[in-house]
Amino acid sequence: MTSATQTLPDDPDLLKAMLLAERARAERLEQIIKAMQRHRFGRRAESLPEDQLLLGLEEAEQAEAAAEVQHEQADPAERKSRAARRRRNRGALPAHLPRVEMIIDIEDPACSCCHSTLHRISEDVSERLDIVPAQLRVLVVRRPKYACRAFDAVVQAPAPARMIEGGLPTDALIAQVLVSKYADHLPLYRQAQIYARQGISLDRLTLADWVGRAAWHLRPVNERLLAPLKTSPRLFADETTALVLDPGRGQTKTWQLFAYARDDRPWGGTDPPGVAYVYAPDRKAARPIEHLSGFVGVLQVDGYSGYWALAAGNPGHPRILLGACASALLRAGRGRVPPAPIASEVLTRIAELYRIESEIRGMSAAERCRIRQMKSRRILEALEPWLRSKLGLISQKSKLAEAIRYALSRWDGLNPLCGRRAH
């Protein structure tokens, strides 16, 4: 095995360039480490969002790749070794992608020794990922007019419907704008710059008009997505904040994005998975009440009180039975390093619940309910009084006491796990 000094070049100028590149890379890595430490241990106001950290990592990885190329150019053996490692680790390309075959054959099929015709014994096949760049085109629609010489009549095929009457875009172009804006987070003014590079002048206001009109046409699709989900016996609900521009005030305002999902595949359900998103200006309880109008079943939620108002209308026989997430219990077991004995015991008991769920995954609903009644119910019934007893032994101002109170306040939401209804 060759040492590191034996693989270095002898050219002083090249050595100096490599040293400067390594120093620059080390400085970038130190900056990233400091930023990650500030993100992990600093105050909330000083912490960086994850996207900013990823940007820093991208710069370091790009600099490292450039340095590797420079090193590979000076060392053919290293270049060959790294190429072999890339072939082993790149994996297989998806089967649904179209394949365009290119045959690279020898120029002369005759043997260079005896001049007889060579016969094919095998071949090497390699695959590379390629892309066809997006290309704008003009769709020309011609509608011939026909007239009758005997009668004063003109016949012409009706014009195809357009999403934007009298507008330039086809449905495909509007779909591209929507995907770029909402899936790829590409603002409209940047999309306008992309089209301008191809000589197409589309200002931001025009693109915004397309998006607004398309949103109106797509509203029934969104409503249709939510309607079949509300026929399910169980749903999962969650919400997150979304900052939107407030042009009148020159700042941003906070809206809410609600998500209602169904996925019964882990336990052998037959209903197809689905999720519907609903955009709302606030987080009031009236929002989920409106969204889930007509839903009857179990709704798995977090600790947001707006969901709990769904079952408050008729406590005796609620149309919606709320199921709490296990995160309510996990709060009582997390946050201490090292964990307190009480927190460790909570995590141990929760781990037993997860072990039971892992064993019964894929069984029928009746069988899962039977095993939960027999095993999980015993754990939960013992855990609640145990938490209440430990709560009186610790400081009521501690984070652990706060987490225990949070879990106990939502204990009724854990009852559906074992087939019991809330108190």
C-alpha cells in the first residue's frame, strides 16, 4: 500500500495550489461546524433553519468535489479507483424511464491477425441518466372554413376550450407554472426570467393571473379529494403555519395549512391512501369543524385544542372520537440529558406499546383490537395512575411536570387505542 506522501505530485506550484485549496476547504468546514453548533445549542433567535445549513453543506461538498477532480487528474490510478467505486454505489435507474439505446461498435469486423470475420460473444451495457431540456413551442391551431356555393352558409369546427379565454398559454404551460411555483418553490418573477432567456416576455402579473384562474378551476378537484376521505372510519389531521406576503402592510402574515390523511396500508386496509390540504387564514376551531363536516369516525390528532372542539358538541355520543398521538406520552420521556429516572421509565413503557403495535401490524382489525385489549390496555391503565403519583413528587415548575400534565390532559385521546371510548 502506498503512503500519502508517495501519491503527492513533485511540482511545487501544484503542491502550493493543493495546499491553498485544502485550507479554503477547512475554513468552510469550520464555518459549517460553527453554524451547526449554533443551530443545535444556540438560542432560538440565533439558530439557523435547516435549509440554510444544507446550503452550507452544498458549498463544502462542491469544493470537495472540485478538489477531488484536480487530484484525480494528477493521479490516473486514483481516478480509476474512484470511478470503480462510483459504479458500485450509483444503484439502478427506475424501470419506468424510457431507454434510448446507443450502440458503439468496432469499425472493422475483421480480425487483425487472420482477417476472418469476428463473431460476437458478449457485450458491456452501462446506463447513464440523461435529460431532454424543456423546450417552448408554439401550438398552431388551424380551423378551415367551408362555404356552400348554393346557400349562404359557412361551416367551421368549434374552437377547442381554453382555460384562459383569449390567452396564450396551453393547459400544459399553466401546469408547468403551477408545479414550478408550488412544488419546486420557484417564484413567478424567477419563472419570468427563465422564459425571458428564451425570448418569451411574460411578466409576473401575467403569470399571477394564470395561477389565480387555474386555482379557481382546480377548486372542485380539491373538494373531491377531501370528500372520499371523509367517508373513512378514521383520519389523521395536522396543521402547519405558512407565511404569506401581505403587500398592503409591507410584511408577512401567518396562515394555516391543514392536512387530512388516510393510510390503512400498514394494517391491511383496503381503502387507497390519500391526503387533502386545506388553506385557511387562521387556526380557529371553526376551521377543522368546517373541513370535517359530515365525517363520522376516529380522528387522530395532536394537542391542538381546536380539534378537541369537534367532539365537544355531544359528549355522550360524539360523532367524532378523538385519538391522541403517542407524542403526548413521549413528551414526558424526552428532553433530559441524561434522562431522569421517571422519564426513562415512561420511555420503557411506551417502547412496549410500540413493540405490541409492531407485532400486530398487518392483522385484521378485530384481531388487533383483541390483542390491544389484552396487552396494551393493561400498560395504559397502569401508566396513568403511576404518572399522577410521580407528578406529586417533582417540582411543579419543571419541564418534566409540564410534560406529564400535558400527557394526562389528553389521556382520553389514548382510549381508542384499546377500543375504549373517551370518558
